[in-house]
Amino acid sequence: MSTKPLGPFVLPESVKVGRSDVTAVTDVRNDLVALVREYGTLYDWAERQPQPRALRGRAPVYVAPLPSSGVPVVVRHVWHGGVLAPLTGDRFRRPTRAPIEMMQSAALRAAGIPTTDVIGFARYAAGPGLVRVDVVTRYLEETADLGMVLAGLSGEMDGERALTATQCLLLQLARSGVTHPDLNVKNILVRVAGNGEAKPSPVPLGAMANIATHATPNTSASAALEALVIDVDVIDWAPARPPRNTMERNLARLVRSLRKWRTQFGYDLTEQRITHFRDATLALVEA
């Protein structure tokens, strides 16, 4: 599988800190280097900070403002997944996938595809040729993954508007030839778009009639939502691929996840609604 970035992007220069190295954009580099010098790892610093909200991936994920710049960041420690995870743990061969994730994040955003802003990473020596890794992204307030929204665990964001935002994201991915082999409900973040005003939709007006929305006008619950794709180190970019083919691949993975999530949490998303979502979204590439 190709992980070629969507466009040219040069990683910032790495800074050595003992047996570790830090790679980061300019506005947070000094902060990250200083934290590794003082605490040993970015994760060790972050877990000591007061947490505004609980976040969790394969392990706890921490949110904190950087000491000097004040930039709010999310710090996660990277772990292997899959059946071999108990054996491989958190040690990776250099250079790891962190540089790819940072490049893909920048390239996707440059292409107008919503994703989180990966602004740095740190690698720590963990044996011959092996490292442990922390990845840093800019913190986005009031986000929830699609699974949480559909399960009714995200406050005022409702499932129908989240599915509409997801359709817009899927169309953007299809038009750019971007497939995500693990596009599940946890790898799509949802948030209120901008300051609550609706952003221009990439979906043609005629096609939008196929998307059911039940938001009430003039309420905070009716604000337009935006969907972002995350865990982008695994994406495959093939701009020459027909948009319908890209859409089919992404939809197939997401629909499997919607069904699995429904089984696990029992949220009110019928098979008929999932089928309608799939068919209406696929039709967008033909609109």
C-alpha cells in the first residue's frame, strides 16, 4: 500500500536531546525540546497536567497547554495494534510512522481535507534500532468521534448531522483519491464547524436532498458540523483512481464499523438507515 503524501512537504529539522530526538514546527519546537530535557518524554510531562476532559486511544491521551508558547496540544504515546500488540508493545523500528503521519496531515490540510494538525513528535531510544514515540497534535475543542456522537455521548451534536458531515468528508476523500484502510467510527472526529456558521458544502445542492437532517433552525443544536479524518499515516493516495472506486472502498470499511458499533452499543441506527446512508453517499460521486 502506498503512503505517498498528497503534495510536497519537508519535515522540520530534528533536534537531538541526549538519546532522543524531537521534530516539530517552529512555534512549538523549543517547548517540546525543553520538556524532553526536563521530563524525559513528552508523555511523562503531559500525564502530570490537569486534564480538561478524558481522551483515550489504545492508552490514555493527554491534553495540556505548552509551558512557554501556551499552545494547547494533545500528546499520545504510540502503541502497536493487532494480534501481535502484546509482544511488540510500544517499540518501533526507526524511522517509525510518525514522520509519515506528520507529512500526511500537512498534505491533507493543504488539499482542503479536514484532519488534525500534527505539529511534532519525539522518539526515544529503546534498544538497537528501536524507539518509542510520542506524537503531538494541536488540540481542537469540543470534538467527539463519530461513534460517541451516534451513541448519544457528545452533548448537543446529533447523529444525523454527524452523518451529513461524514458524507461531505467522504466526498472530499473520493475527489482526491484518498482511501483510509481503517476508516472506522473512531477515526472520524466531529466538531461544530468554525464559529457555528455553516461552511460551504462540497456536496451539490441537488445531491443534498438525499441526506436526511433533522436539526432545528435557530438553535445551538442546528449548527453545521464538520467531520475530520484521523490516523492518517495509513492513508493511500491515488489521484488517478476513479472517485467512485475510492468512495466504495472507504464506504465499505465505514459501514462495517457502523454495524459493529451498533452491535456493541445498541444505538438507534437501523439497518435501513445505514443502507440509506451508504447508497446516498455513493450517489454523491455521480451527482
